[in-house]
Amino acid sequence: MVSFELIFDRAEALRAQGYLSGAARLYRRLLRGPAGQDVRLDAALALVACLRSLGQTDDARQVWSRARRLAPRRGAPEALRRLDLEGLLVERAAGGYRRCLPGLARHLARFRRERDWAGAAYALWAIGGARRFMGDLEASRLAFLRSLGLARRARDAAGAAYALFGLGGVTRVQGRLAEAREYYSAALAAVAGTDDIFGRAYAQCGLANVLRQQGELASARRHYLRAHKLYGRLEDPVDLAYVDWGLGQIHLRRGELGPARKRFSAARTGFRKGDETRGIVLCDTAEAAVLHALGRTVRAERLFDSAVRRARRAGIHAHLELFT
């Protein structure tokens, strides 16, 4: 009979590579079985992380509530800190950017007191992402820069790579495309020889975005297709949808309106599976541009207005991201 520890180790290995759906199935198996409370708590928190990364925030909240019941009520401060941090990250994934910031700042201060530089780098990475999607782009960039410095201080290669991803994303949205290209190229080099399939796919997609924005469409398409192949292995509909959206943008830049609409439609399906509001807004504004080009301007205006209302309800600014 396979031990619970071995199942957990297998799940952790899958999660590290980016196979989040497969890892989630193993964590759920542990939660259904008679494993000890410590193992079930670890499995619950890891499952929360998988679900929030997949955009399944309602499920993540339910599992987080179960983890809270499994956590010791006293005498285990580390477990309670992990629980609190994971809850904040779920809030962040659900779009509660402003609400999660005070808690993330509290954890950042704790990591600094403990001289846990990798933990502090992670907290700053989370803060940088929240700041970006709130529209506070320069504060986001500075948070990612500090995250990168601390990750390097801790010799945390994975943390440094993800800080570079953050820097690539925010500088790209700021229109600092040469910087963004350098950051994504450095990130791609950092993850190229690793087992982190998600990271490799993310780097390919990010670099493709920059190349597309710089007009290097053929090169961008090659990187998108590499990202598409990698994401397709991971059962990750939301990130795959961002690749389809990018390929649709290439068709749009080339005036290939039919193929562009097909890619935007495929992307919207993936975004809806993961309840990814930002992606839906990007798809709807892009399709509105296609409809206008096709002479269907009344419908285009309605779709664009609907996308803007959706973005404002969610407190995001995707409709304003000229350099996306």
C-alpha cells in the first residue's frame, strides 16, 4: 500500500512542475483518506494553492475553510501563519487586491524580522502583482525589483525567476518594452533547464507578448506556439487562453480578422472556465476592434462598453492597457 507521505511527495513534485490539476487530485485523495492531521493540513494548504493558481477561487475558499478547521488552535504558530498567508493569496487571486495588501505587508514585516529573505521575496512578489492589477504600476515595479534583490540574496533561483516574470509584465504594461524584453529573456534563461514546465511556458508567452508589441510578429508566433504546447500539457485553461489571445492579436495586426475572432473565441472559453475577468475584458475589447473593422460598429460599441463595465466592477484596468 502506498504511504500517505509518498502520495504527498508525488503531489508536490507535480505542483513544482506546474501540473496543478494532477497535483490537486492527489491532495484531494489525501483529504479523503485516513491520513494524520498534519498531512491533511499540508495537503489542504497545497490544494488551496493549486486551486487559486488555476483560477478556481470559490473552491479554494472552501478548502481553505477546511484547512482552518484542521489547523491546531494553539501551540502551532507556523501552521496558523501559513493558513493566514494562503487565505490572503486566495483573496488576491479572486481580485481582492486592496483588501489583501495590509495582510501581505504584515507577513513581509514578519519575514524581515526573521531574516527569511526568500519568504520576504515571495511576499513582495505577491504585493507587486496586487499593485499591478490595481493600476499602481510604478509601485508594482518597485516591489518586484525588491523581490528580485531579496530572492537573489537568499539564492532562491525560482523566486528570482518569478520576480523577473513580474518585472517583465509590469514594464510591458508601462510601455517599457526594451526593459520587459530583457526581463523575460533573463527569466526564460533561468527556467530553461528546469523541470518547471509552467515557468517555461510563462516565459515563452511573456517574451512572445513583448515581441508582438515590438512588431516582430513571426518571432512572437514561434514563442506563443511553444508556450501553447507547454500549457497544453498542464491542464491549465486560463494560461492557455492568454496564448490564444496573443495569437489572436497577431492575426489582428496582420488584418486577418476571421482567424483573429476564432482565437479570441477560444481564449474567452478558457477565461470563463477559470473565471478570469481580466482575460474576458481583453477578449471583448479585442473582438470589439474586429467588429468595428468589419463595419459592425453598433455591436462593437456595445461589446466594448460591456467590457469596460465588467472591468470597473472588478476594480481592474485591462481596458486601459495600451501596451498589452
